[in-house]
Amino acid sequence: MELALSSELPPCPTAHRTARPKSPLPQKLILSCSNLQIIAKSPGQSKKNDTSLLKPPFVSLFHAPNATSSPMPRSQIGYLVAVNNNLEEDTSLPKLPLFHGPNFIGRNDVSVPDKRLSRKHIALTTSPDGSADLFVEGTNPVVVRSGKVRKKLASRENAAISNGDIIELIPGHHLFKYVSSSTGENKRSFSEANSDGENPELAAKKKRNLGSKNETNSAKQLKVEEKEGSNKEQNCVEAISSFRVSNDKLPQTFRLLKVQGLPAWANTNSVSIGDVIEGDVLLAVLSNYMVDIDWLISACPKLAKIPNVLVIHGEGDSRLDLMKRRKPNNWILHKPPLPISFGTHHSKAMLLVYSKGIRVIVHTANLIYVDWNNKSQGLWMQDFPWKDQSNSAKGCGFENDLIDYLSTLKWPEFTANLPALGNFNINSTFFRKFDYSEAKVQLIASVPGYHTGSNMKKWGHMKMRTVLQECVFDKEFQKSPLVYQFSSLGSLDEKWMSELATSMSSGYSEDKTPLGLGEPFIIWPTVEDVRCSLEGYAAGSAIPSPIKNVEKGFLKKYWAKWKASHTGRCRAMPHIKTFTRYKGQQLAWFLLTSANLSKAAWGALQKNNSQLMIRSYELGVLFLPSHIKEDGREFSCTANGGSSKVIVKSKPISNSVAAKTKLVTLVWQGSKTSEVIPLPVPYELPPELYTCEDVPWSWDRQYTKKDVFGQAWPRM
């Protein structure tokens, strides 16, 4: 018996883009239910086998066994047994019987009804031999555990499961064990019958094979084959769980902030504010846009004990009055000058002075609760020693960029007594007292003003252009794509997008030819992403872009999805801002920054390209292979027994080493050598383009479909 469903789809305006191609619906999805085959066909296939029993949506396919054409009662194949976090049976819940064919599990089958789960969240289609196919019908994902192998399935993906496998419904982390009545040993494979949809021949080539069980029931080993053109890197499941970097290499990469409610593996090597502000801090400079002093001190009580704290902020007058009332007496509040209207102080950084040196931190989170707990964020930090008297006058590029930036903030100079060190006037020049020669990154800053002459190359996207023009990259990055990922979209036009792309595409290959313009992708959450996020629609208040900016026609060709399965952050909406140029899973460069995609943040050229106008303060760090140095030794301001006196100076890497040095994503597959620097890029590369059904989030539109908390938007 064969039932067919025909799906007519409108043409997609982004179909010509070259990224990871996805079809809006499966081209052909085959589900085996004993002698029943159900086939969903895409446009262009024959409709002569269509039946009125099957109508969209796709979920109706699974009702076929209950139709009058099914003459036989279904036999029981096994059970789903509820288990706790220790994978022990939860006897408070009954076993769920599973019958031959499709079985539905959803919100009413968990211990506490959970509206974030669909009523029919998964379909388990079982066979007489005890094997089963799991299909995710709900909008939220499911995790399948087989031994030590974990596989996350998004909506409309499926996988084969066998006896003893654990099924985890998320959010809520509801756990079930599949127990088959069959005693035969089942061979199985994970398959990715997702929305790509493939014919059986292609699907067979992409199956993921598992080794059979041995006598000790050791964990099965998962082998993945994923074709990405000629690129064979695998899109590793839970790749961040393997993100391990030695302390001496940490300044060469960045880290994600911890997110509450995620499984432990997703927070591997991630940091909280208490991991950053640690040790005996003598002086702290906290630079940010939004500052909640009550939360800040409760989250990091050590701050209340630091004798000298300068808070550089971007809050308005009403919030400033509250901050003045709530701050400790020894805290100084300062809002930098904003000479051009509609500008903000948006930079997010910390300077922590210790008896041994200084810790420089550049990150993406406001100093408020939700930013440090519920969102995808990034942070870089590095410790630097005090300068020796012999080289106190010497500077380096990082130092000059930092002091140039700090000098524009114009905070009121004050005197601080640093125990065992003496009294110091705290102004921008004070920060020249540290040795930044081992800096692993390049600072990229923006400051408000009309910049001309040599100053034009010091700030914004013209600073990026200047730095990249001096870099030599592998020839594989010629005409390679760009990614712009951020959380607020300005009012843009095609002329400025071309201007920015010119800066971001700068640089040369080894044969001295320009890399050429890269095609940008804009990674931006869809309405559905926000609705199903950890915060529901409330997350959209931190993605504050209006319809008039988001729904400009020329932007449609750029939209790409926020997909972050390998870091466990699909539902942690991004407040992180990143810009990069990539080829496969290798990165020519990577920028972690406070800057969103706007003229205010990056600047716009004026007066026949002789002037750069910037409205806001921004700060970011640029990772470049050419900044990796040899023979460096770890320096820490807080390590017990550490010393700022004994440091082996790094030497710049040779051209041959630079050519071998790679910046790579966490799912890059290759030999792990000392010249490979993994960066925890939270989203998947290459980006997946929007389909015709995807709608980019706008925060001033009404959304009546309820979110995971049963709320509409805006909340009344």
C-alpha cells in the first residue's frame, strides 16, 4: 500500500544563494510501518496516487494506520519507561505501551504537563523486530542517547533507535527509556531524514553507522559522513563538550558565557561573571551600556570589596538617578560624551588591576541578569604584567589602540592608592604601565565623531579595512563568504552594505592578489526562534529592531538562520556579536565585538570618502592567524605562586608557521596541532538560508501565536 502527499510550494527568492541548501519540505520522506509505506512527494512528482485521507499538515501522515484500510489490530512491540536524571525508572509514571506502527508521545505523557511540548511531540514507529524510528513532530528538539553517543534532533528530523536508548524531550528534559519486547539484537543506524529530503539511494549514502555491541556492552561509536560540497568536515553533535584549551592558549580564543537551563555539556569551558572578576582586584574599570548595580553586586559580591571602581556606562538620566542611589560610596559613575545625536556608549569591557598586572576583558553582555544567564554571549580576556622600568616607555600596537580608545572616554581623573604599589592618578595614560606585547588579538574600536585624515583609519570599519589590508591569508579564502551576526539592525541601504563588505573583504592571498569581495550572510533569529526560545517572546526585547529596518526588500537575500545545535544554544537567543570570513570550517579571521550592524556602530563614509562619521562607542577583538606567537608562556594575575617577573617573550611567528596556523570552528575535522586554534563559534557554518516560510524577528510587530510560556507579543 502506498499513500502519497503532494505539496505545492511557492518559489523561494533565496534559492540561488550558495549555502547549505535546505528545502522547505522533504523531497521524499519514507517511513516504514510494516507493510505500509508513506511517501511525501515534492512538487513536480506525479499526483495520481494522491488520496483524500492525507492532507497537510505533515502530521496527518501518521494517522493512516487508524483509517478503515487497516484491517489488523496492532501488536505491542515494547514500552517507553520514564526515568530520572540518573536513568533510574520513575515508578510514579506508568509505562507507555508501544504498538506496531506509529505511536505519539507528547505533553500529556510527562509527569507535569508542559506547554512547551506539543501534544504530539514525537512519533515512534515500531517494527516487529523491536527496531523503531523516531520522528520529531513538535517545534522543540529531542535528544537520543545510545550508550555514550548523543544525537540532537530538530523539528522534522528523525533517527532510528533500539532497545535501551534514552529519549529526552526538551525543553523540560523529560527522559524515557525505550524497552523493546524483542530479544533479538538489533542493528541500527542514525539517519538524517530531515527537511532536506532525499531519494533512497542518496539517503543510504548518508547513513550514520554504528558498530555492533561487544560482550561488555561498550558504547557504540558513531561515524558521521556529511557531504558539504568537497568539504568533509562533520557537523559534530555537542561539539562544545570537547572544547578544551590549555591555559596558555586561552587568550588566543574566546569563551561563551554560561546559560542557565542548558545541559552540562553545553556549558563546557563557558564562564560566569564570578570566573572573570576574581582574586584581589585593586582597581576595576567596568565599561558597559546597561548596568544593574543591585544584580551586579549580588552576582559578584567581590565587587563591593574592591577599593576603587569606575563604571563607564550608557544609561539615560532616569536610570542614572537610580544608579547613584544604589552604588557603593567608593564607586564613580561616568557617561562619556556623545557629540553626535542618536549615539550610545555601547562598549562592553573590564579592566581589572592587580598587584601583578592587569586583566583586560572584552565581551558582549550588558551588566544585567538576563544577559549573563539566558542569552548566547561571548567573552575574551588576557592578563598582562606591569612593565619593567627598563622598557616603561616602549609601547605596542595593542597598547596604542587601547590608550587611544580610553583617552576618548574623558572620565574625571581620580587618585587611587594601590597597596604595596603606591598612589596613582587614574587616567588613560595610567594604563601604559602594563606590558601588552604578548597580546593575542587586535583591538577594533569605534568612537563618535567626524574622523578625517589618519584618524579615519583608526576607528570603525575603516580600522578593519586597514588591519586586514596588511594581512596575508591562505588562497582558499579568495572570494569566500562573510558572516554578520548581531542583535540589533540599523537603518541600512545597499550602498553602505557594499562599503562595509569592501572593508570586511580586505586582505591578500599568498600570491599578492586581493581576496576579493565576499558575499555576506546575516544570521538573524526568526520569529519562531524567538517564540520557542528559553525566554519566549521576552527574548525579543533584546533584539530591538523595528519592521522598517528589518523588512527592507534588499535584505532578503542575506537572511540566514540562527542554528547552534553543536553548542546547545539554539534556544538561547544571541546577544553576542560576531563577524567572520570563512571557508568550510576554517576562518580567515574572527571578530568578537559589541558592534551591531549599523552605521552608528561601524561608521559611514562621507564627503567623497574623505570622512568617516561614527555615532557610538564600540569595542571588539579581532582574532588573526598572524597574531599567534611562538614560545609564549602563560601569565596570570590570579594564579597562586605566579609571577609577573619571569616571562619568556614570544617571538612573532614565521611566514611558514603563519601559513600553517589555522583558526577553526569546533566542528572542524583535522589533525590537532599546536598551530590550530579552535574558536567556539556558537552558530553553524555554512549558515542555512531562510526558507520562504521564515520571518525575521521585528520587535514592534504583534504575534498572536503563543510562546513557550503561553504568552503573545507584545505582552499587555
